[in-house]
Amino acid sequence: MNKQLVVSDQEIEQLTGYKLPSKQCKALEKAGIRFLRRPDGRPSTTREWLTGSASHQPANDDRDNGFNLEALS
């Protein structure tokens, strides 16, 4: 298990499915995942923000939001 606090650029790409920072930001916004936009335009988020966002969704919500959270472990 990765114990890094900040999610890496590669993990954000896996998570969102996008290489372009602008598309990554839009995907994170759409999913309700909190992030900061770095000076280079790339999104930066923490594992706490990822799990916090996921825990606020209803348990019976079966919609496919396109995110692969298993890729982060």
C-alpha cells in the first residue's frame, strides 16, 4: 500500500482516464473530489480527499463514475 499523502500525477491519470491536466481537473470536479490546481495547471489531491469524497456518497449508489479507485492501492 502506498503511504504517500499526495496522489501522484500517474495515479491521477489512472484515476481520471485523462492525460491532459484540464480534463483531469474537470473529471475531478465532476466527481466531487477536492483538489488544488498547481502552477503548472495539473491537479493535486490527497488520499484523504479521495477517500473523504468517496465516503460521502450513498452506499447504494451503483452508478459508474469512470474512476478506478482500486488502481491507487
